[in-house]
Amino acid sequence: MPNLLGLWITLGMLGFFGLMILIIILVKRRFTSLQIKKDEIDEEEAVRQELDRYLVPIEDEEIQKAMAEEAKQDEEKK
């Protein structure tokens, strides 16, 4: 009969860690304060924030006026 000590040690470790995982899952389901909360992010807002990080605001008043006029013309065309 071969030595079964190694097999018993391996099975014991698997059982122990499996039991620990099961306990952790049950505790996380029971106590909602331990759960990780994911915030719902609006896609448009996320895109706007990302663009604001990369784009430099225009500070020249002449360019701002020209852009406002262009936008007004585009609105009139529609």
C-alpha cells in the first residue's frame, strides 16, 4: 500500500481553502456593507470629462465670437 500521507495533506488543504472561500462568499452576501459599490456613470458625462482633460479652453475673445457666429449660422441652416 503506497504512502497516502501526501494525498491526505493535499485533500485537507483543498478542503480547508474551499471552506474558507465558501465562508467569505456567504459573509459578503449577508453583509451588504462589505460589497463593492459600482457607481453608474453617464457615458456622455464621461466623454465630456475626458475631452475637458485633453482640450485647452479658448481664451481669445475674437475667436470665441467667431465660433459663436459660426454656431449661430449652423443653427439657422438646420
